Amino acid sequence: MEEPEALAWRKTRYSIANGDCVEVATAGGSVAVRDSKNPAGAVIKYAPGAWQMFLAATRRGEHD
């Protein structure tokens, strides 16, 4: 994976509005996730299929 500072990070409008700032970036076919309040901190990398499963579960309210 590329160095985190070299990735094009983006936030959803929902995280901007409520302060729960999670950023995502694509990295070599994977999805990278980090806390925008700590950009030098940990980066979690997901395979595309795992990320899609996470998003689907979140939309169903399984992570509320």
C-alpha cells in the first residue's frame, strides 16, 4: 500500500456534519480507512469485497 500521506483521502458529508470523522481512500485495489483527527495514526486496509460487506451491514443498522 502507498504511504498514507500520498493517498487521496475523502470524508462523507455525514462525518463532517457530526464530527465523527472517518476518511477513506483507495490504495492498490484496497480501501484504506483512518481517523481524520489523527492522520498519522493507524490505517486499516480492507479488501474491496470486505468493504462492500461492511457498508451493507452499516446501511442495515448493524453497527449502530
